Amino acid sequence: MFNSLGSLYQLDEEGTKAVESLLKGKKDFRISQEVYREIEEVLSSYGNFDIQSYGDLTLKSLCLNVSHSCNMSCDYCFTSHNFISDKALMDLETVYKAIDFLIYASKDTKNIEIDFFGGEPLLNLEIIREASIYGKKKAIESGKNLRITLTTNGVLLTEKVLDLLDELDISIVLSIDGGEKIHNKHRHLIGGEDSFKYILPNALELARRREYGGYYIRGTYTAETIKFSETFKELVDLGFRYISLEPVVTNDKSLSIKKEHIPILREEYRKIAEECLKGDIKFFHFELPLEEGACIPRLARGCGAGVEYMAITPTGEIYPCHQFVGHKQFKMGNIYEGNLSEELRDRFRILNMIDSKPACRDCWARYLCGGGCLANNFNINSDIMEPYEVGCEIQKLRIEYALWLRAKRMEVKV
């Protein structure tokens, strides 16, 4: 049983019958009233609460766009039209200022994060090394724990580079869309050459070294590759155990995911959930943190864009997240100027409170969804307030099968 605060409950036989009778609208007199009382307490989800009581949200994570250059040209890349700058690579001064900003703005927060992003961040490897060393030193001095991640297309992820990333304890997200045919469909090198043959050996070495975690293979599916459970199986067969497959977000009608695709996607997520149940495979969107318990303030917040999470460009410009980079109406400031747009931050602070969004208030998935992606709303609807409906439906499908998978795994344990 799943309640509206995102908690999953395992019921015994009597509890199951009680829930079934409640769904039918009539209590079964053979079932103890105490059982009904306990279930009704759970279903009430602790009542209503005031979103204003959560206090100010604090910066916890920075996306450092250390490179606005790339050695690939992917057909659906959201960054290609956003990088409007004469400066392609972040320098040492900027990265130091960005980290100092994170340490200062995170206040008493103990756990903070840096995400290296691009373009292709490995084009600026020396800055990644220096930023990681400096960031860890500053975090220790400030009594904080720093986690570092890096998103890469994998072309430059040689054994020597992996040695360095292992030494720096950097988690890696590596972009592969599937097997050779699927991957090469939209992911090309600059100049148009297929990229799979360059990336696969590096990805396999990454998986070999990190058998027990520390990486995700991140693929994108489109309307042309809508049967992505087959893609998932291809990646599993190649030897990957940590996989994320994301729907493309684009207005390109030939690639975009549409409402009529939802029934197909339901079947695809079902197949992936069944595959995950068979073996030790982690599908990113099925790994819900249900064991952490229901913390109302945390559950009622969104993705954190513009408040808990921000992105820094090579020139030091600050944006609410990496997907807003280049859209000047969302520029929040510059780390060299030492100030943030309070008007923009207040706007995103409100949007990060899920119950402030009319479309989310009555949605059963809101406290596991986080209210959806504000950047996707903007990219599809040109309005961060207007929900990307297809994205909402996809997220609900993922949560539904994540709960199904968790329940099945609980049955196995019992």
C-alpha cells in the first residue's frame, strides 16, 4: 500500500482485505476495527501542512559547466543552442570562486555536491582535477562532505583518465543510448562519424572497475526508439548494471514523445521492472529512497533549481540549472559580481514548493515526483509554470513500476 506522502507499506492478509473493502466503500465486519483505524491513519497522510513552515532553502549543489565545447554533435542535445559565449573553457579562478560560493552559500548544510558538466567536461580535465582537490580541501576545512559527479560522452574516458577519476572518487554518468545501431542513430562525433566504437571500450572498462557502483549509463530514447526495453536489455547484455534511460525533451515532432505513446511506455517500463526483478540491475528511476522514511519538508520540495541547485558557466554566470544556461531571462547573477537576483530566486523558491503548483496539488505522485522539471516546462511550453504533461505521465509510470518492483522484492525477502 502506498500513501500520499510517498511511503510504501507491506500488508498482512487481514490488512489487505481491509484495504480492499475500503476501496469498495464498505467495511467488512469480520475485520478488526483496530486494523481499520490503523489503515485510516496511514491513508490520512498526516493531514495538511503549511508550506511556509519549511523555511529558506539553502544551496547544496553546483553544476559547473567547465566546458562549453564538445567533441560530439548529438541531434537532440539541449546545450548546442544555449552556449553563447566567447569563452569555451572554465579557468582556475572561476572554478575557485564557484567552489567558494558553494561553501559560503550552503551555510550549515553538511552534504554538498559538485557536478562537472558541459559540453564535454573532459576537454577541461586539468580544471576538473584542480577543482576536485580544492573543493575537498575547502569542504573538510568547513566541516562538510563533498560528493563529486561528472557527466561525459565517454570518448576521452581512457584508462589514464579513469585512473585520475578513481583517485579523485568522482562518480560518472556516461551517455550511451543503447547498442551500436541505436546509439549511432543520433550520437555522432563532430564531422558526423559514428561514435559507438570509440565509446564502448571505455564504458566497458568503467563498468569493470566499478562493479559495485559509482557510475550510471545514461541513455536517451525518442519516438524512433520507443521500444526502449530492448535498448535496456542490450545494455544489460553488454555488461552494464547501473542504467538510466530518459525520454528526449524536444519540440522536434519526429523525435518527441507524445501522449499516444503513453500506453507503449507503460508496457516498456513494465518489461524493465520485470528484468530488474530477475537480477541485480539498478534502473535509476526505480531506485526510490523509500527506506529513508517520510520527511514532510523534504518531500514537499521540488528539484531545487534556482535555490538548492544552480549552474555556473565558464564566464561565471549563474543560472537556476544547467538546462537554463544561455536563456538570459533566467540569469541569476555572476560569481564575480557577488550578488544574486532575489526576484528570480524568490520565484524559484515558490516553484520548488510542490503544493504551490495547482497542477500538482491533487496528484498522487507529487511527493515522489518533486513537481516535475521546470526546464522541461519551459522548453516545451515556454512557461516554467505550465506542466509538461507528457513528462508528468512518464514520471507517474516510472514511480508506479518502482513501487511494484519494491513490493515484489519485499515479497521475496519475506
